[in-house]
Amino acid sequence: MTLDTLPALDRRTALVSAFTAPKGFGDQTLRERRADAIELLGGIPDPAVLPARELAEATARVLSQPGLPALQYSRTEGIPALREWIAAREGVPVSRIVVTNGGFHGLALAIQTTVERGDLVAVDNPIFPLFLRGLELSAGRTLPVRVGAHGIDIEELSGLLKGGARPAALYTVPDFHNPTQGSLPLEGRRELVRLAEHYGFVVFADNPYRELRFSGRAPKEEPFNHSERVIHINTFTKTLGPGLRLGWLVLPESLTPDIVALRSRQDSHSSTFVQAVVAELLTQDPGLFDRTLDRARATYASRARTLAEAIDREAPGAFDVEVPGGGLFLWPRLRDASVDADRLAADASAEGVEYQRGAFFPSGPGTDAARHLRLAFGDTSQDQLTEAAARLGRALQRQRA
């Protein structure tokens, strides 16, 4: 008997029981720990770089508008002013923009629209694991593809496709990948789009860290925004604040009606009020978003360097650690194979520093993620990062004693 042939109640029970219990985020953050623990767990923006005062002023202006339109219903696609601002920044027609409740909501909509039950989906390996939780909505099967310093391995993907793999979709984080921090170069993006168009799969390009580039500028060309086979997902979570729960999709014209139809049968639309405040913030001072980004980039670049240098100083020779080109994480690798990575995490917790173990991130075999640590630095001060490295060094010494 298959899921489709079960009675309706049994089918619902089987579906819900197939959902995995949340782990790796909730269990890390809710368990008891030292009161003075330093948490390097999540990609959380620093409150000091968020435009709180400007958001408050924008809120006051929105609430003073005649008729209070921000407190009324609005269109499923999002309010025009915000969609127009996003479309101009992405360089696409406004008809291709749908506003979402953050990035993960955009992923869920993309999965439910394009992935049939049991479909094969190519995914990053290692991977941002919440995507796998979202994929459970369609009981999708995964095809892991290695990710390295230059993003998802296009050559490996091409080989899998030539060997007969036929995914319905592919998921990747192309800029400052979570967790590896690799970025897919322009030629790799072009080739990924070419493969998607040739083999007929949809690319989910999940890009929450794109704007957090520490130096230089992103290429002017973005192939992901100019293909009928790509859904480009982004969010204000890392730039204006996760509590806003506001993101967007850049959709192929052919998929926009389907996404809107699905959304209209769920939550109808994102908060009109939040959309209106953010639109007011971004349109009344056109330079504010980039000034906010400049402040964030300088802060995070400095913290990334501070943490990397402190690790090298406190645990000399123990890790391969590189300062990434952007994002909110380091991804150091243990050099000594005799060091037990799980014990190191436990000893580090006892010393008062918490981080995500790399073993949490693989989507399949063929990765050394278990030898890595994912260290988040976004909302942690320079002094705390230095102390965290000292505690990590002491934890390492417990095994070497």
C-alpha cells in the first residue's frame, strides 16, 4: 500500500509522521549552558547596524497617512511601492516580483509549486539544513552535489546529469554559501543556468547573504535573473532584520501566476503594514539601504578577521581557517585527524562557547563537513570573539593533555 492509496486520515498521519523533529538549531539553543556562554550559533545581524531609528520614523509616517492604508488588506504579490523598489534593484520587470514572509517562506512556495511528491532534487552538500525540512513538504528525494570554495561543483553536477540523473529542481546558496562560504563565480552561474535549461530542471537560488560582500562589487550580470528555469530567493532578514519577516522571489514569468494562486490559498499576503514601513524606509531615502549595507559590511568584515586571527593565535596550527569574502560565518577545519570533533564541541560548551558542528550540514556522503566548525560572528562583539577563540583553544587542549 502506498501513501496515495491510504485513507485520508491515515494519509495525513503518515505525512506528518514523516516530518523530522527539529534538531541542530532548537536543541542547541534551548539546552542549559553556562550563564556567561558565548553563542556563535546563528546568522544573526548585529542590532547596531540595523536602521532602527529610520524604521521608527518610517513607521510614524506610514501611520499618519489618511485612511491608514497600511492597516488594510493588500495584493497577494505585495504592495506596488515595495515590489517596484525590489524590481529596480534586481533589474527585472515588477511583474516577476512576489513579496514573501522571509526567505524560507519563498523556498516553501517554490518547492510546493515545482516539486511533485517524490521528485528528485539536487542539493548542496553540505547544505543549509532547513531546506531539507522544507523539502519534506513534497517528500522529495535528494541528489547531493559537492560544494567547495567556488560554490556548488558544476562539473560534478554535469557528470551526474550526463549519467542519467534527472532532478526536478536544484537547490543552492550561490553567494557566501551557508555553511562553506564559497561563492559560485559568474561562469559557474551561466553554466548552471545552461544545464537547467538543457535538462529541464528548476534552480532554487537562495541568496540571503548576497549583499554582505566585504570588498569589491558583485558582477553586474546576474544570470539567475534572466532565465525561465530559475527562482531567485532573497530576504531582508540579514540586512534590515529577521523580525520583519519580509523577503521576495524573482520568478520566471511563467511561474508567477502559479505562485500567486498558491499563495492566495494560504496566507493571502505578507503584512501590509510591514511592507508599507519598509517601502517608506527604502523609497524616501534612496541611499539608506546602501549606507546600511556599508555599515554592516565593515562590521562583519572586521569581526571575521578578528575571529580568524584569534583562532590562529589561540590554537596555532589546529585549524585551516580562512576569512570569507562575505556573509556571517567562518568554516574552520580541524587539521588533526586524532581530534574528536564531537568531544571538542562538548568541551567547548563546558568552556562556555557554543557553535554549530559541521556534522549537522551534510546532505549525503563525500564531504568532510564533520571536521568543520561553523562559527557565526554577526551579533558578537570583537572582545567576545577573542574570548570565544581562547575558550576554543582551551577546549582543544583538553584532548591534547
